[in-house]
Amino acid sequence: MSDSNPAPSLYAAREPIYPRRVSGKFRSMKWVLLTLMLGLYYITPWIRWDRGPSLPDQAVLLDLANRRFYFFWIEIWPHEFYFVAGLLIMAGLGLFLFTSALGRVWCGYACPQTVWTDLFILVERWVEGDRNARLRLHRQKKLDFRKARLRLTKWLAWLAIGVATGGAWVFYFTDAPTLVVDLFSLKAHPVAYTTIAVLAGTTFFFGGFAREQICIYACPWPRIQAAMMDEDTITIGYREWRGEPRGKHRKADGAEKLGDCIDCSACVNVCPMGIDIRDGQQLACITCGLCIDACDDMMAKVGKPRGLIDYMALSDESSERSGNAPRSIWEHILRPRTILYTTLWSLVGIGLVFALFIRPDIDMTVAPVRNPTYVTMSDGSIRNTYDVRLRNKHGEPRPFKLSVVGDPTLRIQLEGTAYDTVEVPADTAYLQRVYVVSPKGSAPSNAEATDVRFWVEDLASGERTHKDSTFNGRGN
């Protein structure tokens, strides 16, 4: 091929999407959810919760330094990570459930990318104007003072939101009032500043510039959701049988043959993903409902019934074409797939609640020291050594008494004290070395190992727990 006829490009540059302002029930619902979710995110680290003088008073705290997760009255220890795993399983099952029943409602209403993008578009509209004004500013080639001022104002507002987003995130990992003072006095750990910078930068870029590209190209969920949906899933669709053939001129010859769609493109202009829902189901659609608000408003103005674009199930199309009423929403939602997801989700939740209420306030683990397995003392007695980790989940120190059963001749000794009681600090996993001694000749010569049970008792409350282990070297 000659240089005078270069090969056509297979790629087109991205054209930024500037959605038009719209009002309606779905837009109002999104504003309410956006306010609630952003409010919870920014305010939660500042909520206080009294746990006692020796414990943090932040209601929600991921204390990585001390390996604790505090959520109001609930405290999760490292060995209780199954609670976190259970919550992640519930989140996954919940996402499957809502997607199979109502399509991509998570993407359209609650996904952080959607929430922060909505907030950034709102700021952009306040600064630069509605869709047409933003389009004119974008297409203006000359960078004059007005364009530079508007762009700089918008970017500074976006950056402030990004910094607030990163700042709120780090407050979940340490005491918020203390950290905010350290941040402004430049005494905070470099990790805090780095985290805020990274989150501020990603929020600024994802919400301000990438926007729909994150949903289309970076997020895996649009590809996975197809396995969760079927023809009974409630999703956004266009009633083609009612809208086609579309046309603007309602008084021209043949206008009586036109459908209800007046081809005003209102549904396209308000879409944050820049798609035309009239082209059918698309990977980019996040089912946010804004096209429904725009279309319903236009149908009301031209005197046509609402619902040309609406939440619907594909299985109702043939019935509606025949003039019959669609099935109720509950008939679509209550089907074997959604019932299965609901059952699994409920079982995991019930299991977690049951495990939460039956877990003890004291706990212990016993690890025999294997090097050496046992020691023969000068008087012929046999001694085994154990590392016993005592967990006191109370908000104050507690005296713990240790004992061992399995053979009445065995006696227990605690390193560092002449007594069988040790005080365990509040909310602490305390490591105590324990010796168990068997007198010479207290067991048959063929008894090389004996099962023993360690008991620990909280002398303040009387609560007890135990762990089983073995005593070695009895037959030597």
C-alpha cells in the first residue's frame, strides 16, 4: 500500500460524556442513596463508643497494629477471621441475589465508582453549567481566561473531594481525632500521607476523567453478571413494539403509523454511560434508571403513556405485544434461583450471628514445646513444657487460674510465679509458659504418652474453657 493511501485507523478517540440534568423518581432515589452512603463513609470514623478505659472509643476501627477489628459492641480477634470471611461470602451472595432479581442495581445505585462519579458530575454542572454549556466549553479550542478559570475551579473541587476521600479512609485505621491533629501538624506516619495521596489521585482520575471507562473496561462485573441474569430478571429495557417506528413529525402524512417514540434522544443525553437503551441490552448499561425519568417526562409532555422505557423482564415482551398485562414483579423475583441465593445468604448470616453469641469471653491455645519434647529432672521426674496463650476479651484485667487434669499425679507450674494463677491484662492475648511435671514412677513403663486437658478459669466471673494436649516421656 502506498504512502498516499494510509490504512484506516481501527480505533476512535474517546469523546467525553456530559449527561444532561434530569429529575424524576429514580434520580431522586440516587440522590438520597448518594447522600446516605457518602454521609456514612465520612462520618462513621468520628462516632464514639465507650468500651472501657483501656480500649479505643472509636465505634468502627480496624486496629491493624493490635490486630483487632472493632464494630460498635463487636470485637473481632485475629483467630476469629471466619467472621470476616463470612461477611465477604454474604456480600458475594447478596450481589448474586440482587443481580439475578433486579439486574445491575448495585452498579447503578451503590457502587463507589457510580456514587463518586455522580458527585463529580454534580460539581462539574455547578461550575460549568448543564450539558450544552459543558459541550461548548469542551469543543472550544482556544484556552481563554474563562475556560482556564472554570477548569481550574472544577479540578480543585475534585481534588478536594479526593483528599477528603483518602483522609476519611485512613481514619478507619486509627483514632480519627488524634490522626487529624497529627496530619495537620505533619507528625503522622508517612503511610498515612501516602495512602491519602494514592486515594486522592485515584478518586480524582476515576471520578473526574475515566468515569464510564472504569465500568466498561476495568470492572469485571459486567462480564460476570450474564451468568446471574436470565429472561425473568428485572432490568431496564425499551418497549420496541410500542415505540417503533419512531419519528418526530406527528402532523405529517403517515404520522398515524408512528410509534410512541418521538426520537428526541432525551434518554441518550441523560445517560452517564453514553449509550442508547433503544439499541437493546448492552454491557455498558448500569441500570441507573435516569433514561426512564427522561423518557417518562417526555411522554407526559406529548400526552403518551409512561413506561416506554422501564424496568421490565424480557419474558414479558411477547405477552405485552399481544396486549396482555405483564406478570407481577414478585412472580419474576420469587423463582428458584433467587430463592436459592436467599436461602444460602440467610444460612450464612444466621450461622455468623449464632457464632457471635456463643463465643466465650475467655479463650486459650496450648502449644507443646518440642525442642526437647520432655526433660528428665535430677530426681527422676519428667517435665513437659507448653506455651499457653490466654485471651482475655474483657475490658479490664482478669485473674486466670490454670489447672491440668488427666492424671492426678501431674502437677502444674507457671513460669515467673509460684502460684497457679496469672493476671491477664484487658483485651490481651497473654503468652504464659507452663511446666507440667510427672513424679518418677507415677506411670507404667509402657505409657509413653498421656492425654491431658488444660483448664483455665476466670476467677472474677467463674467462666471456664479447656484445650486438650499430650504429655510425653512417661515410660522413660
